[in-house]
Amino acid sequence: MKKTVIIGATPNPSRYAYVVAEMLHERKIPFVPVGIKSGTVFGEEILNLREKPSITDVHTVTLYVGPDNQKEWYDYIISLKPQRIVFNPGTENPELMNLAKAAGVDVWPACNLVLLSTGQF
């Protein structure tokens, strides 16, 4: 399965990060919500991003944090050793994209919701 880490996870149902968690849950794709908001999302506790939690066997990181707030997490995101990073609309960041590519990570500037809805995930 494509274990997915949601960076910028939130328990707020009006946010896209919440909707993607719902879609992953419905499709039985394992996900780990990580963010600065506490709470649970579809039975999964949101891990504290500030603590840079250790997560293994990551296939995909999907970003819901804007470029201005990503820099302090670059090393952490790369350290997860994902096969790919999905840069959702508004999270595109050439600097992080280049770092990811240099680390051998596939970079997808795409909408995770669309990828899931169309079977491209």
C-alpha cells in the first residue's frame, strides 16, 4: 500500500488536508496525519510536526503547507525517504522540489484529491 504522510493535517473538515484524509481512509490507503493542529482524523492521531515524528515505509508525502512555511521542514520531509512528494495547489516550491529531486524523490505538482478521484494516485 502507498502509506501517505499528510503534512499540514487538520481536524477541520472544511480544509483540503481533511478531505484527502477522508478519501485515503475510504480507499483503505494507510495515512499518517502530521501537523501543528492536534486532534484525530478518521481514527488517526495527528502527530506533532514540530516534533518531527519518525515515520517508516513512507510512499508519498502530500503537502498542505504553503511555501513560506515549508523551509524549516525541508530536512524532515526528505528524511522520511518518500518515493514521491505531491505538491498540492498553493504548495509548489521550486527550492524544495529541487532538494527532493536531488534526493531521488519524484516530484508531483498536482492535486492529491484529483489524483485519488481519477485513479492516478
